[in-house]
Amino acid sequence: MVGIRNLSLSILSLSVILTPTVWAQSYSGSLTGLVTDPSSALVPGVHILLTDANKGVTFTAQSDSTGRYLLRALPPGTYRLAATAAGFKASLREGIGLN
């Protein structure tokens, strides 16, 4: 009985110590998209450049074989996205807000 009480007290103490780590907030997000041409065909291998409009920090990705791309661990901000591929006109989107 004493052993169980000590174990319970140890678990309770550990949970109080680890609580700040468990509840820590992460301020980042992700951006995903699908690249298609004017006929709605998927476009693989497109170079994606995401630029923080205020800080100038850039993030890059490339669309996969299904035309999808994913950028992770992005800090909140306002972004500009450029997509380029050989044989295609470049595409630019501005004012992308990530909260």
C-alpha cells in the first residue's frame, strides 16, 4: 500500500514538472497546394518559392509527381508565392496571410 502511494505521488510530481513542456505552444503553420496548368492537368517538378513579404526570408519546395507541394514550419506573416517551371509562364500570388 505504501509502495502504491509513493508511486502515485511520483507520477503526480512528474506530471506537474512536465506540464509546461506538454502545453508549450508552437507558432508555426504550413502551406500546401496543387499545381495545375490552364487545362487543369497536374504539373510535377514545379519550383515553389515562398517569401515573407516583411522579413525577406524564403522557403522552397517542389511539386511532386501529383502536382502537390507542402511547406512546413512557417512562422506567421504575410507571404508572396512564386511558382516556376520550364515551358510554363511563372505564377505569382501575393498577400498570403498565415496566422
